[in-house]
Amino acid sequence: MSAINKAIKYLESLDPGEHFIYQEVAAQFSCSRSALSQRWRGVSRDKSTRDGIRQALPPQQELELVRYIEELHIRGLPPTREMIQNFGSEIFGDPVSISWVERFLY
């Protein structure tokens, strides 16, 4: 567990309304005061939470799309980026960008 996550855990353990100073908590857990403050106030999120929010398709649906693409390759019909974009949009329910396709492929 990262230092900032430990500091957040500590802040969550405090009683509601209990006074604390970000600088002191950050020093205690050896993390950045500004990052701790932003995370605690909900201004920023940790990377895994942020990535999960940005992710258009849940992992299971991504696996299904990968299997479908692999099946197309086996049949000798490799899909274009536009086709993958259309597949992703159909599964997601909203249009996905071409940059989503690039991230999905790599």
C-alpha cells in the first residue's frame, strides 16, 4: 500500500470533525501534503480509480472483443481500426474515439 493510501486510511479512521493538519499527517506517512489534501477532498483520485473511470469497456467485455478480433484473424478477415471502433461503440453503447482504439490495440 502506498504512503498516500496509508495516510488516507489514517484520516478515515479519525472521528468525524476531529481536527488534523495535512502537513503533519503527510510528514507522518512521508507523502506529499498537496497530494494528500487533493485526494482527501476528492479533487484527485489514485491511478487505478482514475483508469477504471476512464475505461470504456469493463475487462470482461474487452476480453470478448479481443476473442472476436482473434476469431476474425483466424478466418483471414483482420478488422480495420474503424471496424474495431464500431465494435467498441456498439458494445459500449456510446461512440468511442479513434484514440480509444489506439489505446485498446496497444
